[in-house]
Amino acid sequence: MAAQVNSWNEWDRLEEIVVGSADDACYEPTEPGNHPHIRNAAPGTAFPTGRKPQEAIDAANAELAGLVALLESQGVRVRRPEPHDYSKPVRTPEFSVDNQYCGVCPRDVMITIGSEIIEATMSRRGRFFEYEPYRKLVYEYWNADPAVRWTTAPKPSMTDEMYREGFWDWPLEKRHAEMHSFEFCITQDEVIFDAADMSRFGRDIMVQESMTTNRQGIQWLKRHLEPQGLRVHPLHFPLDYFPSHIDCTFVPLRPGLVLTNPDRPLSDGEEKLFLTNDWELVEAPEPTTGNDEMPTYCQSSKWLSMNVLSISPTKVIAEEREKPLHDMLDKLGFEVFPIPFRNVFEYGGSLHCATWDVRRTGDREDYFPNVDYQPLAEG
Ligand code: ABU
């Protein structure tokens, strides 16, 4: 029987993928793990709550439909999340939030590593139940193929104690000091990670320590994945004051080539792993849109420009306005498929974020034969 779930990296030829949906999306709630703000608004202006306007939902859905059509035209099977009422509050014995967020970015919640599907712990209260729209699909894969493994990571408490009070108001000097010790809005007591802080390179998984993934989360991933012969490498980008999700910072495009973010260099010494294994790190060009010109309710950075989706090691989908990036990818030998995606930005991501690849061709390869590897216990 053909494998239903198989994906070892970010670039092999894509066969099946989940594309998110903006149906019933809400504004992300203000909570200890997230203080969303309206771009260019006067300080103190309250961020809206509840359901997003239908017009904004329709505009994002139209662009997501464009992505679906393009993928299908390339022979990729596309699946979608189940409907979910994001306007429902979340109440556990420990916390409550008035509404949830959306199902636009499955990448944040779900990851495929070989034949295993992992549901992340998540780091924010409004996203606690965001695995639900994908459960029917997971059951389908799991029932259809006995080789499929399905793991749900431990759910964190999301109590007030799990968060660092005051993080959002830290003055610049404190932020600078804490940033170098990689202390953000989540503390280190519980296992916390969002799936989008990981990037898959065959046998090696890179994980960014961030506002959405802590050291305990990385330790859990090491203990879970390393007995299977994988290697989990924490990565750090100390000039990113609000790091969340690796796919606007460090984006592998094919074996031996990573697109990097010039504003967010790797921590000193971490580039060695790549350079000693003949990987080339190429800086992405300046995005066409400055941070101040990003959509009003978008909480992500201008570097959504580099949040591209690979259909194969030679074909990449990129946002239509990012012409300098298209030109660079073209020179590097890629066929670029530009599509409009700006209306999706306010839902937390661009093309890579809005997808979760379930099946790509190819097996687990070792792209880092010369690895100076930290054994599990020392991780
Ligand atoms: N969800 C990805 C956002 C990353 C960034 O703002 O750079």
C-alpha cells in the first residue's frame, strides 16, 4: 500500500498538502502570550475582538483558493480543515479567552516528520484547540495506513505562571539583555512549542528557540525524535526581538541551499553546522513592503516575503509582489510561481504558514554527514 503520510524535508516533490481556511476567523485575543496591536495606531488603541468582517474573510479565502488551484494544476492533492467555530470562548479550569483565532495557518499546529504526524503543544490560549479542524484528516490518514504514527505533544497549562508578566512592556535595554539569554513571554517550566518553529532537513530538524518555543519544548522534541535516529538542533537568531516561527528567518529551498534573513543572522557559531556540510546560506532581498506598510491587523513582519512554499527542489511559490525575490530565485535556478497572498497576511502568515505538507516524495536523507553533534543528555 502506498504511504499516506511521508514528508522528510521542506523541498521534495509535493504530493498532498493541507491549505488553511479563513472561514469563521476571529481577531486573535489579547492574552499573556500575545499582545496584538493595530499597526500605526495611537498607543493604547484597543485591538478588535470577535469575528473578523466577512469582507476580510472573503478576501483571504479568495487568495487561499488561488493557492489551491495552483497546487492542483501542479498535480498536488489539496485537503482543507474542517469548519470550526472560532468565536467560541475557551475555558479550562486554569484560564479563559473570549474567542479563538483561525484555521489559516495549519503549519503552526501540525508537522509531518516521515510517517509521523505531531500536533504541537501550542503556546497561546486562543490557539489551545486549534488542532481540532485537522483531527478528521488525521483520523483518515491514521485509519488508512497502519504505518502512520500520530503524536499529540503534552498540553501546557497556559496558566498565568506559564508566562512572563511584563514582557510586552519591557523597555528596549531590558529586551536587548533578555534577548541574548533567549527569555521571552513564555517561561521555561513547561514543554511549549509551535510546530512552525521547526524546519525539516531530512535526518536533521532545526528548531528555533523563540516566543512560541522554549527550551523544555526543544528538550521534549529531542527526547521524542532522537531515539528514532533524528538529530534536533536548536537555532538562535539573537537580533530578532520577537521571534516566532522559523519560516520567515531560515528557509531551506533544496539540498545545500538556505534562504536567510539579513536582519536576523544566526547566533555566532551556529552557521558552522551548515558551512562544514557544504550548505550555502543566501540572504533574501529586502521585502517590497516595509513593516509600517504591512496590513493593519497583521502581527507578522515584512519578512513574510520569504515565507515561500516549495512544490519541488526546482519549483517555488512566492507572493506576487516580491519581484526582487523572484529574480533572485530565478538566478538560483528555480521556476517561480507568483500568486497574490497579501490578504492572508493578517491571519498570521504567508504561503508556507498557510499550509501543512502531508506527503512529499523521497526518504530520510543525511544532509549533514560532518556533524559535530550534541548527544541527547547534553542537549
Ligand atoms: N508566523 C510567521 C511570522 C514570522 C515573522 O513575523 O517574521
